[in-house]
Amino acid sequence: MRWVDTEKGAFVISRLISQTGADLRSFGLETRDDPRVLARLWPALDSMLTLPERESLLQAVRES
């Protein structure tokens, strides 16, 4: 969520929250992955991000 907030802003996070039904603002480095949330989150991100943005996001996920 840090990448989304930094690169896309709070509005995109609000859209993701409304699309996934998850409190994404409470996610942090110590938050465990919930497969149900991820199953809704990745398709939503795919529809909102360009290919270069998705690649940048995936790189940030790999590095964390």
C-alpha cells in the first residue's frame, strides 16, 4: 500500500478499499497476507495501473 499511496495517491487507495471491502489503510509491513483480500486486490490493481506501473509495483513487492 505504501507504493500505491506514494505513486498513485490516497484516491486510488480509497477506490481499492471500495472495490475490495478491505481496510487497506491498516496494512503494514507486519500485516499477514490474506488470500481472500489478495484475490480481490490484484485484479483491481491490474485494472487501475499501466503496465510500467504494475512492473514497478511488483519490483517494490519483491524488494520488501
